[in-house]
Amino acid sequence: MPTARRPLPLAHWVLAPRRDDLGRDLAAGFTTAVMLIPQAMAYAMLAGLPPIVGLYASTVPLVVYALLGSSRQLAVGPGAMVSLLVATGLSELAEPGTSAYLALAITVAAMVGTLQLAMAVLRIDFLVNFLSRPVVSGFTSAAALVIGTLQLGHLLGIDLPRGSIHELLFGVASRYREIRPIPLAIGAGSITVLLVLRRWAPRVPAALVVVVVGTLAVWGLDLHAYGVAIVGTVPAGLPAFALPSLGSDSLRSLLPTAITIAMMSFLEAISVGKRFAARGGYELDTNQELRSLGLANLAGGVFGAYPVTGGLSRTAVNAAAGARTSMAGLVTATVVALTLALFTPLLHFLPTAVLAAIIMVAVLGLVDIEEVRRLWRVERSELGLMLITFGATLVLGVKEGIAVGVAASLVWHVARTTRPHAAVLGRLPGTEVFRNVERFAEAEVTPGVLVLRIDAQLFFGNVVFLKQTLRRLVDEAPAAVHTIVLDAASINRLDSSADAALHELHAWLAARNVVLRLASVKGPVRDMMKRTGLWSKVTAACIHPTVHEAAVIATTSTSPPARPEHAPAIA
């Protein structure tokens, strides 16, 4: 599969343009811009920012990513998840909608870009692996419900304070008499149109349709005079260059939010980018993607934008419209820039209920019911991780939900590695193959010979499990055990604690007249055993290339001894 890695990925298109690619990229870029403009304004409103900031985030960052990104279809811009993280992180430090809040949002964008660049330079993009799929799925599902609930105020025409989901629902229930029917009708009608067009006419720019119809309705019927909230004056002109300026205390306060957004925005972008790269038959350079996204966020931070990521719905539209190269991203940015320069007066009467409807329909697909069904069938312990993250995000908050999910997944990982899978093996009749006796009823066990396989590296966290397992198996064996064959094929590493445990185990078995034989020992494990003297203690005669050879020699060369009455305990 060809790779997309280049210092300047768009250079191949500039140096050798193809007419067919140009036509498709122009069409895709314009189509994506038509979707992005109302969506970006809606997401900025979700983040507690003026709608114009969403348009700023859809210009310069798109240009930077188009020049440097390795994905040919990824559509970068404001996202629902990132907007929610901005809102929850910054609302604790400043009042949404104020100039101080805007300054914090711009600074966070620059901090996110700097962190992502640092991760790329240090090549620590693997840190996103700590966000496992069940954790991310649980978080996004809960966040989607939070995002949708946050729009109820705009949809119902009432003022609701930001808070947890149950506080918002309680606020709606306690103020139901204040619900305004006209904003509710506009919002409900917009949701209906969006869902109908998504189902029956997916190629129609549904968001643009409801924006145009809603704006014309408010303007033509003078609905603003009847209490319908509108976007209002949107300043014309392109974003200006300005360096964020905040004190060190503010930067320290913003750091947890910036770290969370840096991780989540990259995870979202790379997962979407890989999906469409696989469809296009090319590979993404993960580190280059991190670097490109970091530079895009850093550029946004000095041009009045808030953090951006790669969006699934926009990327799907971009790809379906025929995007062949990242030139489509430049076209999208150009259309948004023209809108900023020439057409912002047309947005004055845009009702906020329409933007709320766009957000609610956009996040509807984030509630991952299918993942719940899949994990129920595949791995229910991971379903538990998903549900823990889901509940923590709903009850405690967005950042806290991520933290709880990551902590739970680490605890789950530690629990599994400290108690790895272990199997007693028996020989399949007529073969030299040994398999788990619990899974293969026909597997034959030789009395007095215990064959054990540990399916994990041995380290300080699971040596106690190894010793306890062997002690239990030796003590509970129906016949006195005279030989233990340890199948080391799945053991790829020993640390000093594991080596010490094997020394101790060898001595304990020797005191009971039990021979320890090792089979299929890998090179790194042999090296460690030779450095510590365990190799010579076990002796070459008890180290075998296969389990079958070890079992045959154990059967023919050793007579089962009487079980000793007293043997040293294994700690």
C-alpha cells in the first residue's frame, strides 16, 4: 500500500496537476464549505464563543493542514467534542461570551498546537493509546447527550445555566411554562428537515437549507420582535494576526484542558483519517498527522480561532463529493474566507434555534449503541469500562469522565497482566502438539509430568501469580509430580523480579525432588537467564527446543518419587 508521507504533501499536486483531480477537488471543497459554514458557527456557539470564531477556525487552520497533512480527504475544522471540552474547561475560568473567555479560547488553541507539536517532535503520539476504544466510545456517547442537552435552552427559547445534564433537565422541568413556541417550532422544524434530508436526500446540503429557510423566515416575518434569538451582527473581514497574551497563572490553569483537547482532537482526527485512507488505498503517517494538526491549531491560535480537529461527517461529505487531494481543503478555506469578507451581513437574522438543531442532529450519531452490542458479545469486561466512562461523564463532567475512564482502563490492564492466562497442556493423540486440557478433552496428560504455559511476559507484577499457580497445581495433582515442563513460547521478557522468582521456584522444586524443564525459550529470555546464572542452574539438559521433547525425556528418564512429607515453602 502506498504511503502518503511527504514533507509537503500538496506539492505533488502543484507540480503535476491533473484536470480530473482539479474538478473533483473544486466540487468537494465547495460542498464541504457549504456544510462547514453553518456547522462551524453552531459549534462555536456550543463552545460559548461568538459564531464568527467558528468561521475563523475554518480558514487559516484548514490552509495549514491542507499544505502539510498526509490525508487526502480529512476535513479539518471545529468539532462538537472539542467545542464541548472548550466550554467545560473555560467556563470555570471566565464567563462564556466575554472578551476574557475569548482570549482563553484562543490561547488554548495555541497551547493545544504547541503540545501536539511537542508530541510529534518527541514521537510520543503513542500516548493516545491510553484512550482505549471502549473509553472513547463511552465518553463520546455521554458527551453527545450532554451536548444535545446544552442546546435545549436555544431550542426552547429559555435561558438555562451551564451545568450537569441532570441540572439542565431539572431547569427545563422547573421552567416549562416559559418555553416559547416560536423558537421551539423553528428548532423542531429544523431537526425534522435535517433528519429527513439525511435519510432521503443525503447529497443535499441540509444544514445550509435550514439556515437559509430559518433566516428568511425570521427576516420576512420579523420573528425577532417576538423573542426569537438571532446571531446578530457578525463582523466582516478575515481574522487578524495577534499573539495570545496571558499570565503564567492563566496558562497553568488552562494546561489540563489543553492536554485533554490535544489528545482527544488528535485521536478523533487520526481515527477518521485512517478510515478514509484505508478506503483510498494509501497509508497515513501518524506522526506527520500529529505535526500537521499541531501546526494548524497553533496557526489558529494566532489568527483568532479556537482548537480544531478532523470531523467524521465533514470528511464523509468531502470524500463522497470526490475529493482526491488536500487541495479540496484549500478550496473550503477559500469559500469560508469569501463568506467572511463579503457575506456576513446575510447571517444577521440566523436564529440560534437553527444552530442548536444542527448541533443536536450532528451529535446524534455519536451515541454508540452498536458498540454496546458488540462488546456484550465480544468482551463484557470492556463493556464495563465503557459504562463506567459513560456514567462518570454524565454525572461528574466531561474532563472528569475522561480521567475516570483512563484510570479504569489502566486498573483493568494491571489486573489482567498480574493474573495472566495460564494453561495446563496435554498431548493430542498421535501428534507432537500440546494443547490446553480445558479446551481439548482428548488431550492426554502423563501422570507425574505437569506441562504449564504462561501467556504473558514475566515481570514483578505477576511473579506471585506464577508461584501460587505452580504451588497449587503441584499440591493438587492426583499423582506425585516429578517433572514440571514450563512452555516459555509466550514469554518474551523477564525482569529481575521474575528471574529471582524462577531462582526461588527452582530451589523449591528441587527440594521436593521435582525437575524443572524449560521449553521454547526465546532469545531475550535466554540472555537474561545467562546473565543471572539461572541458565546454568537449570542446566542445558533440562532446556529443550520443544514441549514434546521435554515431555518425552521427562517420561522416559525420571521415575516418580514419593511425595516428601516436609518441603520448604515458596514465598
